[in-house]
Amino acid sequence: MYNVKISSKHQITIGKEAFEAAGLREGDIVTVRALGPGRVEVVTMQSVLEQHAGAFDGGNEMRDTIEELRSEWD
């Protein structure tokens, strides 16, 4: 566990050991969610995508429907 100070811009720095232990990489896009008073969760978007991968059936049908709707806007 590491203690860090929150800056005036609401920023924190994740220490190297915690950063590496969490499997984070420079350039990762993360989601930050408040879990309650004094608690936040940081999750990489890759983790979110992997969690929901395959959740929707009919990918090609959905893509075709989206393209059809987009063509109506032109």
C-alpha cells in the first residue's frame, strides 16, 4: 500500500510498484469509478472490453443496421 497526495488539480501519481503490479502500461485508457467515501476503482478499458466481449450476438447484422441508419442521415 502506498500513500500519495492528491494535487490541487485532483491528480495522483501511481507508484511504480503498484503500477506494474496492476498490469498498467503507459498510454492505457482507464475508467475511474467512485466506490464510496474515500474509495475509487481504476479499471483499464481493455479489461472492460474483455469482460463484455461476445456479449452481443449478430455482429454483422448489427453493423449492417448501423450503416443503414447512418445512410439515412446523409
